[in-house]
Amino acid sequence: MLIRKPLPRWSSVSLFVVVVAMIPLIGQARRRSISPPDTLTELAARLSQCTPPLHVVQLNTDMPEGPMWVCARPLSREDLWGLIRAKERAQAGQWQGIVFCERRGVNFVIMDDFIEVWGPYGMRAGPFVLFGDPNLLQRIREVILDR
């Protein structure tokens, strides 16, 4: 009859430490397995789940896939309507906590030339083109590119 010796205590503790250390890595891998948003509706849903939450205001409520503003605080369409997408306006602080976003496609308004002129205030991420607060742009980039 074969008698097995129990594993030494140090090996059980080591195995426990390895498993506990892998938990954050497993969570990170699961988060990365979610595909990036492809539509403005998908993007808006993900942004509303951010912590702290981001607020989405549609340019036109009749067009759910139309351009939208993403705001760090609740703002109305009237508050946002007069904002001009210009680097000088952003440098003056008028776009602080605000980003304008649209998806490249049929109703695409932003021209590629604008993005280079905008510098840190404009970006392309996935199928989206955005203008506004550089800090908020970075938060949105992480959601779009699923980082």
C-alpha cells in the first residue's frame, strides 16, 4: 500500500500566493477581451458606466448615431451648442471637461486636416474623431481602445 505524505505547508502557502497574485491579471485579461465600441450608441453606454461617470449629450435627439458631446459634469444642449471647435477656444478653457465626438462615416463633419491643426485638443480613436479637453480625451481614448 502506497502512503502519501501531505504536502509541506510552505508549498500550500506558495500555491495560495500565486493564485492570489493572478486574480488581478485574470480580471485585466477579461476586461481586454471586450471589443471596442463601434457605434456612438455603444460608446455612450460605456462612457455612462465610467467612474466618475461621464455625461453624454446628443447633438440631435432624433439621431442616436449622430455627433455628441461628452461632459465631465451634467450640461444641457443649450450650454454646449455655441462651442466652437477651435484650438484657441480650447486653450482659453472653453472646452474644459467637454469633448465633441462623432463617428467617421456618412454624416462626418470633421475633416482630417482639422485634427492636425487641433494638436492635443483633437484625436482619432477607432472609428471616432474627437475634439476638446485633452484630459477628457485621454479618458475617452482608454474606453474606446479598451485599456
